[in-house]
Amino acid sequence: MQLSGLFLSRSPLRANRRLLLCSIIIVFASTVAVAQKDTGAIAGTVKDSSGALVADAKVTIADVDRGTSLVTNTNSQGEYVASPLKIGRYNVTVEKQGFKKALAGPVTLNVQERPQINLTVQIGNFNETVTVNTQGPQLESETSELGQVVNSKTAETLPLNGRNYAQLALLGAGVAPSEPGSRVSSSYGFSANGARALQNNFLLDGVDNNANLGDVLNETAYVIQPSVDAIAEFKVQTNSYSAEFGRGNGAILNAVIKSGTNQLHGDVYEFLRNDKLDGRNAFDQFGRQPYKQNQFGFTLAGPIIKNRTFFFGDYEGLRVRQATPSPAIIPTPAMIGGDFSSFLDLTTPAVQLDPNTGLPTNQVALDCSGNPTYVGEIFNTRQTMTASANPFAAQNLNGLCGVPIGTNAAGIPTNIFTGNAGLNTPIDPLAARLAALFPAPNANISGNNFLSDPSRRESRNNFDIRIDHKIGVKDDAFGRFSYEDQPSFIPPPFKNVLDGGGFFDGVEDDSYRSVALSETHLFSPTVVNEFRVGYNRINSHRLQLNYNQDISQQLGFPGVPFTPINGGLPSISFSDGTVSIGSSTFLPSVEKQNSFVFTDNLTWIHGGHSLRFGT
């Protein structure tokens, strides 16, 4: 009644605001918080041997590998929540005067999970300890989130071509490979519950790891691709996740970089793929092609100050050298010299097309000398005549006639350039300069007379450095820096100015940087605040071959503008099946992304409720 009277005495606008605030609090009170995005929590209930709830019992959650601990107390309902906790192994100890100590563990805590560890204390000597068996499966009974956790052992032992951790997202229920032809299909993109692959949300150490640009060329949806050996674990959440996660249409891939422990440890690895070790593809018309892939690296982790400060570092290199055979049809030396007789079919006259329907008629087309024309015959486009200038043009349904580029003494076309075609120069000088750039035919493969075999080169280097520090009893912090650089060269069919590159051919230099900083403060066992800042940078350049050369001016193309990265030969295509030449029309491409993330989350455990607020 007092609350209602208070609302009635205020303005309607302020009353609505208070109602909204009450609604928000009610919603929060009905949910369960699960600490930060890259951590977890442990909760449970403490009872005595008679089943009575034990209030105000001391609960210690001890990190087995790092030697740190978090202390809380049970509430009046005998419940406790320890949050936030880094992923890892923990022992849970309950102490209460008049009861024996109860110990459960080690409990494995996964990212974004909150296992329920219930303990029963027995009346007895306070200095005695009763160990509780926790080897059974730890069920996620505290949240309704659906997801699949992939730990480091699974990630490191499963065969992965290219060792991209995103491939393992397919282990989750409702997750399928990206639809064929999508921009992320070749970078191991995945679709969850039918959503688009670009609607997935990638997190690394609780910080946004999404490539927010429409990355059509690089085909990536994330900024940093950490080494599989650097990942402690990751979780693919596909449904019912917390409101703190954005981009909610797809799945959430939440990865955590390893942190150091009190033990100095590491590993060294090398993965090799080589054409000498591969079987021949029976359907490959080019035979076994050279291929060499080396993926190598190391990890090192340990303590800087025991039980207080820890480090983790890793490096991975990738080297790929792969032949990329490209068959094509190119002009023969005879064609370059002006002889196109191979196109001419003197056994098949060319019939006229009905100008109204476009359908063939039974009337043979005539040239400007009144001779029948033939399939494949080439005419001088500069000598086209109309019916008003040539009587034979009037006999053609379109009222036009042409002059063959070459005929013999009997007036039969030869498709060889001669002076009687009315040309001052048989071949245009610009066309002659272009034609001279073509290499000689070197193959006969399925109608293609040329085969180029350039080598694709990829050289990737990436590393991560993470420092975890226990500032004090109530404060924890960590910092992480990730670096990735990936220069590569996808060669076009031709090594000279002809280029002939397609959508992806060219010189590429991609660099990625990511920084994450976090500080967690425990105001009390029931109030925890975490502040986090993140920064991601993408700097990607894809440039066509000869990008810095004004090829148009060198060859004599008029009116083609030039800028320092917009050089190369303009794209030229032919209608007779001859390979297209020139640089890709999609390049150059320059992408730059700088994204900043600031988050502050407060978790308040009040009675039987866990409330979470944040920005």
C-alpha cells in the first residue's frame, strides 16, 4: 500500500520508470549468473548428516594448479556460490565448528559452466576431514544454456587439416558446415541452428574477437586464430545464452587462452604434409602436383612468482608451397601473325537471322562482294556497308554486309589478314603489343593448349602472451596480447603483365592484433565486480600483380586513370573461349578495422538469487 501510494504521488513518467526498474529487478532475480564470459562458477548446498541445512559455513575453493583460492560462506539456506573462477581444477572444502571438514575434488570447471557441488558435513572433530567422491558426471543443473565444451586434450589430439580450432565447433549439436559458396565456407565457418555463419559470435578471453567488416576476400569471421595448443578450452553455445552476449542469432564460440601454473611446462610440435606422402588422385588430369606444408610451434608456461604470478606464451608458424595448375586457351603463333583460318568452316554457310525473332532462316548471308559467308568467317568491322551503299547488303535481312579480312583469288574467304580487307595495318598496334605478350602453347589438355604451373606461397606467424596475477586476497588481473601476420601470394596464370588473375589472385599481407586486460575485485564473498577492456586491429592489403605499374600507358591504352595501387593491365575478356587477361576487377582491397571493448560487470548473490548487472 505504501509503495502504491508512492507511485500515485509521482508523475506518470517517473512512475513508469519505477515500474520498469522493478520489472528488471524481478527478471534478474529469476536468473542465475555465471560469472564472466571466459570463466565459470561453482555452486552448491551444504547439509548435515540429518539433511538439515548448514548456514554460515566457510567454503574454500582452491585452485589445484595455481595455488590460489576463493573463500565464501553459505547463506541461511545452506547455499554457496563461488564466482568468478578461472577454468581449471578445484578442491572444495567446507568448514563449520562442531563438524568434520568436508573435501570434494578435484572438480573440473569448464568455461561458462556452473557445476553443482553439494556436500554433507558430519558431526565430529573440526580437525578431521571427510573426502567426498566427485568422480561422477557433473551435470549443468543451474542454467538452461545449451553448448558443447571442447577441452585442450580433444583439440590437440583430433586430426585437423590446418589446425583451425573453429573446425571443432562442428562437434556441437545443431552445428553444420557453412552453406557452399558462402564467404566463410573455406575458412571453416559454421552454421548453428540454421542461422547464417556470419551471425556467430567469436570471443577470446571474454573479449570480442569478431571481424566486423564484410570480409569477402579474406573469408574470415574472426580476428585472431590462436594455435590449437594455446587454447585451454572453448565452448560452443547454441541456445538460451545469457543476455550479456551480443550477436544472438548464431552460435557463440567462447575460447580461452591457457594460463600458467606453478609447474613449468611446455611442448614443441611439427606437422608435415608433403606431396611425396600423398596418394595420387585418379581423377586429377594434371598428375601429382608439388605440395609442401609445414606447421610448427611451441608453448611455454609456468610461474613468475609462485602462487601469485603466472605466464603463458606460444608461437606457431605455417609455411605452404603449393602448385596451382591453370589450364587455358591462348592464341597460337599463327593467330598472332594474323592467320585465323582454324576458325573457318567452309562446309557450313552462315544463314541469316530473322531480325524480328532472332531465329535462323534458310537464306544464306552475303558479303559485300555478293559471295556467300561461312561459319567462323571474320570481317573487317570498319568496312561494314548498308543497303544504300551496296546492293548486296539489301539482300540481307538486316540490310548490312561485311568485307572479309582475307580471300583467295577465287573470292573464297581465308580468314588471313591481307591488304584487300581495306586495312591500313593488318593488326592494330595495340593488339599486336598485347598479342606479343602471350606465351607459346605448351599443352593439349581437354581442349586447352596452355598450362601454367605457378606456386602459391603462404607464410603465417602468430603468437600469444598471457600474464595472470593475484594482486591480493580480493583482486585478480590478467593481460593478454595476440599477434598474427599472414603474407601470401596467390599467383595468376601469367607471370608478366597479362596477369589473368581471378577473384583471389594477387599479393596479400594481413596483420591482426588483439589485446585483453581484466581486473576482478571481490567487495565481499557475495559481491564481485569485473572490469575488462579489449582492442582488436585488422590491417589487410590485397593487391593485384603489377599494382604499382601504369601498364595501360606502357601499352598505349587511352584514358585509363592510374593511382599508385590501381595499376596493372585492365581486365580484357574474349568471346571465343580465349583466357581473359588483365588484373582482377575486385582488387585492390584495403581493409582496416579498429575495435575497442569496455565492459564492467557486477555480480551480487543475495539470498537464493544471483543478480548480474553490467555494460
